[in-house]
Amino acid sequence: LLSDQGDLGVTIFEEITALALQHDAINLGQGFPDTDGPQMFKDIAAAGVTGRLNQYAPGSGIFPLRKAIAQHQERFYGLDVDPESEVVVTTGATEAIAAAILAFVNVGDEVLSFEPFYDSYGAAIGLSGGVHKTVALNAPDFQPNITELRGAFNERTRMVVLNNPHNPTGTTFGKELLAEIVTLAKRHDCLIVSDEVYEHLTFGVDHIPIACLPGAWERTITISSVGKTFSFTGWKVGWATGPANLIAAVRTVKQFLSYSSGTAFQPAVAQTLGSEARFFTDFARDLGERSEVLAGGLEASGMRVYRPQGAYFIVADVAPLGFDNALDLARQMPETVGVAGIPLSVFCHEEGARRTRTLMRFAFCKKPELLIEASRRLSTLT
Ligand code: PMP
Ligand code: GLN
């Protein structure tokens, strides 16, 4: 039972953010930007509230938003998505992930993900009664070993949960690996749930949605949200796209998780998705520059840094500084040096936690001057 797992009571993000607030530390722990998205979208959301958008939205989302999501998939990836039957709006990507897993995973089914993995996957698989199997992503490049990946599939595998670009490592997965995953999913007749919340946040590489690969669409649910691309993490509007039969099942479960999602935000989110190309490229370039600022600062503090290709996190090894446990360090750092980070071990099962024991994740979706000050503070870590 999930309720028996004391350590699942409070997520690590809550715990570390609370410590950061308590000690007035720079919070490079929880992944949220310190600058809101564009004012014009806030104005649209505000107009929704002062206007008439204060009652339930349709369960699967207002049509203009579903249409904007479908158009976004066509515009960026050439995917032909029917807004009537192949899109569902959810309360953040988190709800889409939970609904997809609860819709298709039965007790005892195996669900495969890479490790480290975003924490909600483990929790949702636990709630479904499924068995979470993992394939390790190891430094320096955090790419899986293909033999290990092939060996992880068997007749009980029901679903693969993929996260590309990847939180927490910042790695991205290329066409060859994605094609291998599709081949394995077909061979073992399992579904793919692809969490692409960082789809627009890549640095020097193109994002490839797995749903675009031959043979993938009919077995893939693709998930994203407004939070990361548009810096509105608190709006909690996400979505899932995929073939009608899979989306219908996600909708059915969503009805009983939240029924529908924040009405007033939905027209604003529809507008964000239609932003001109410049918005997407400028934001990614800006974040790429911030990642360099923080990477340089972490290196100067003596850590070993693994530069990301996407998302907004950097993984750094604190072992060169003489620390052998990043979890303990993360709990002390807000007080001792005034900076918060998240230990990688919390994104892992037991064995993975041992392997990643000295690794720490730092978020760089913060103002450059804050990243510089955080680096200065971290240079006093010894
Ligand atoms: N997936 C990943 C990989 C994430 O990092 C996050 C955190 N934003 C989520 C899902 C949850 O997204 P949302 O806030 O839209 O629920
Ligand atoms: N996705 C964010 C992160 O990885 C946190 C979201 C949350 O607090 N659950 O930091």
C-alpha cells in the first residue's frame, strides 16, 4: 500500500522547498522558473476569471484548447491529431501520467521506465498495483545500455513510460534509441506513455516525439503541459494526445480523478500554443545560456558536472568535494550554504540510489544573477 510507505508522504520537492524557504536559501531544487511567462497570457487568464469562465469546463477540455493542442502537434511534428477524439486536457502532466497508467495497468503488470525516473511514475504505478521495472541511465551520457533494455521486456510488460527530454538527467533520446523502443513495444505488445513536458527545452539537439516514429502512433500516449515551455507551472494545465481508443480510456479515468481542469486558464493556454516560432527558440536559447552559467559555477566549486541537452536541470557529482551522500548534503545545504538542490537518489529504487549516491540535481530556470550567487555560495562547500 502506498499509504504504508512513509517516505512517500511528502515529496522531496516539498521537503527541500520548505527547507529553502525556512533558511532563505536559493532554491535550485524544485523545478519551477523564477520568472512568469508572458504578461499577455496572464491577461487572458485574468479576463477568463473576471468574465464568465468560472464553472466546470467540458471534461476533456474546451474545444479551442484541444484544437490548439492538435495544431501544435501538426505544426512542430507533422502529426495529424483529431481534436475531437485524440486529445484530452488534464490537470497538469501529472494527471495525464496517472490517468494513463491507471487506465491500462492491472495488478501485477510490469511497467518499464528508465532510472532515475520522475517521482510521479513510481507513485502512479504503485497506485495501479503494477510492478515498476527500470533500466539504468548512467553518467556521463545517461543513455541506456541496449542489451539491458532488450532484456527488461518480457510477456508481463504492459507499458513503457518514457521521459524525453529527461528529468532529472537532462539527457535526450535520439531516433535510433526511440526506434528500438518502438520495436520492443511492438514485439511485446505494450503501450508507450511518453512524457514530453520539456519538448521545447533542448539545447543544440532537436526533440523527436516517439509518436512520430513508424509503428508508434497506435500504441503511444504523448503527454505535455503548459508549465515548462511557458513558465506557468502553477496553472496545472496539461494534455495527452494519441489514438482515439487510448485517449478515450485516459478520459474515462480523468473523469474520476478531477472531472475537468481549470476553465479560466484554458483559453490562455490555447493562445500560448499558437505563439510565434521566435518564442520557442528564444526561450530555449536563453535557458541553454543559463545552463552554461550554472555549469561553469558548479565546476568552479569543484563538482563534476554533466552538461544537459534538454529540460532545465544539471546533474553534478559532489564526490570530488569529499561528500559521499548527496541526500544528507541536500538536507543540510539550505542552512549551511544557502542553496537547495535535489539528490538524484530520490528518483531511483534502492540499487539505483546506491549508484547515484553522490549525484545532485540543480535547476537552472532561474535569473542568471541568482545562478551566479548560488555558484558563489556553493564554492564555500567543503
Ligand atoms: N513530468 C516531468 C518529467 C516533470 O518534470 C514534471 C514537473 N513539471 C511533470 C511531469 C509534471 O508536470 P505538471 O506540473 O504539468 O503536472
Ligand atoms: N517537476 C518538478 C521537478 O522535477 C517538480 C514538480 C513537483 O514539485 N512535483 O522539480
